[in-house]
Amino acid sequence: MSGTVTMYSTSWCGYCRRLKSQLEREGIAYEEINIEQDPASAKFVEEANGGNQTVPTVLISSGSGTSTTLTNPSVAQVKQALTAA
């Protein structure tokens, strides 16, 4: 798998905690950004989700400059996006 994973989350999000646990279990490294503490990230999440602050929002970036944004993905969807990156 190639690419980097950035997960936008909040401190209270159960779906975020579940995805973090699954990523760790699968050995997938990620950077977590709490949108409650980072207004620029909150704006990115809103833009990616039609004006809503839906978390987890995951950004998969490839070395070639392309990126994919996933909203509340399963770990299988993250793995698939990483394989395609």
C-alpha cells in the first residue's frame, strides 16, 4: 500500500474511535487532526461534506499529488483507497 492517511475527527466521535482502532489493528499509519482544535481543518471537512462537519473524514494522499476523500469509511475502504493511491 502506498499513500498517506489523514483522519479528521473530534474528541467525542465514536465512529472515529472505532476507525482508529481498526487502522491500528491493520497496521495502517495515520495522522489524526481534531477539527474542534483546528478551524482550517474544520473548513476542509465542511467543504468535503456539503457544508457538514461529518467525521471521520479521511484524506488519502498519494506521492503523485492525487488525493481521495472518504467520509465515515470502513477500514476496507481505506485499504482499497491506499492500494489505488
